[in-house]
Amino acid sequence: MKLGDLGWDDSFSAAFDALEDPGLIPARVGIEHNHFYRVLTADGELMAQSAGRLRHQAAGQDELPAVGDWVAVTVSDHDGKATIRAILPRRSSFSRKASGDPTARQVVAANIDIVLVVAGLDGDYSPRRIERYLVAAADSGARPAVVLNKADLEENLAVRVAELRNTAPDVPIHPTCCKTGQGLADLARYLEPGRTLALLGSSGVGKSTIINRLLGESRQKTQAVRSADSRGRHTTIHRELIAAPGGGIIIDTPGMRELQLWDSDRALEEAFAEIDALAAECRFRDCRHRQEPGCAVRGAVNAGRLPAIRLTHYLRLEDERAHLDRRRGELARLEEKKRTKVIHRAVRKLHPSS
């Protein structure tokens, strides 16, 4: 396989050449599992591990290799295994807050061109969840599109599509049905040589089934959703990069029960562009669109020009962002306090009082 088929281009080549090490070869991370990797090179697949120096220098999980990353590796003459020595600068990355740690960022997939946000039109359908994914997609640097899968289960499909267009007027929306093939040709058009697609969404929305249809083979395992609540089981247990036979790259991801946003400042403005535009007309520049007088956003809601649920969800995400910022600040202050105590203790040992 040629590197270009995996998304390699002049910008990645320039970043690789800047390393100035003839012992390195470029590779793209295809699978990551417990710090073991499968990487794809021009000569085939290799098993790899991160170099100890790379792990020790990483300030957080987000500075370790992720699926989709372009990396520089050395290959052992002894066993043919690779060692990841460096990560090339990411062009884009879809991230979320790591579970249980408000200061940790987890990169779900890197160097994505198109994010396909997949939602199932069954009992687990949630427009608010789609909005949350679109905020994260806006923060990623990739172009988003929404896939409304299981279209055969929705009697009022046109209404659902219209509702979502009000939520995301500039985002392409694709109703699909893997049973009948509806809409799959539209998704296949995203697959161009060198272009990377990432499918994201909750468990059971049909991401793996869509990938199998796009590939023309049963590559990814699938399971039926629970009939009681339309929630799926985690069929995909790790992120995986797949090169499509006809060109293009697909990244499959495990279903996420809840997407906790990482950094949504500018992303919120992009995902809620109509609210951002209305905010420019508010009386106060720092208007929070809650109880302030002269709020153009609330005025638009009262006039019926902006759905009230749209503002409600925007404020909820804004509260989440503010809480996350406060929590990070508290943890940063605690870390600084610990660091100061260590320094003072060391100074006292060097200069004990007489």
C-alpha cells in the first residue's frame, strides 16, 4: 500500500523530514490497545510500542499516540517489531474529557477529515446528544456530517430531518438504512483516496454495520440492540483505522454512552452559530443570555425565531464548560501548593535553622 492511500501528503512529509533521522520510517497508527499498537507502513503492518522516552516526556494521555496519528518508527532487525519514536503534528483531533479526570484529555481519533456523527432513529434517539457531538466535532478541526441511521424505524422521517436542520443548518444530514441500502451511496461519496472518515456515536446506532456496507464485507462485528430500551452493546471494543478497498480511510470507534466535552469555548460558538450571531446584538458584551436585560438571544426565543430548547441546551453545555474550567483551576492550585511545599521542604534541608 502506498502511503498516500493512508492519507500521507506533503505537509506530513515535511514534518517527518524535519526529524532528520535516516533510521526512521513513517507509519500511521491503525489500532491502539493498552499502549500496544498496530501501525501501517508502505511495507505492511507492524506491531509497535512507544519508546520509553516518548512515554516519559508525555505530559498527558493526549500526547501519546492515538489511532489516526502519523508517527516515526524504527524497526528491529531482531524481531521486526517497531518502536514509535515521535508523533508528527496532528492536523485535527476529536477529543473528549477522560473518564474520571477533569484535567485529562483523551484523543479519540487523530488527523480526521470528516466526522460522521451517527444516530439511530429508534428509542434511543436524542437530538441533544447529536448537538453535543457536533460541538466536539467543531473543536476537532474536521468537517462534520450527521447520519440518521435506521430510517426504516421512523414514520416521520421528514420531520426529524427538518428538526435537525434547524439545529445544524450548515451540516449535511444523511438518512440511512443498512437493511435497504438507503443513503449509503451518499456516504460512499465521502470515501476518496487519502481522505479519513471517523464514525462516532453511541452504542447500537449501527456504526459497524455502516462500515461493513461501505467496505462490501463483514469486517466489523455487529450485535442487535436491546429491545427494551434500544441501547446497544459495545461491539467495537477499540478504535481501528481501516483502509477501504476503493480508496479512503475509515476509523471505527467504540460507542460512547456519554461524550464529555474537553474544550468547548470556540466550538460552542461554531456549533451554535445562530446564538453567537444574536449575541452580538445583546445590550451587554458579556451577556450570559439568562436574566440580563436587553438580551437579544432571549428576545429571539420570545419572538419564536430561536427554539427555546436550543438555548436551553446551549446554556447547559456552557455550564458544563464553566464547571470544568473551575475544576481544572482548583486542581492546578492544589498542584502548585504541593509543588511549593516540596520546594520549601528542600530549602529547609539545605539551610536548616541554627
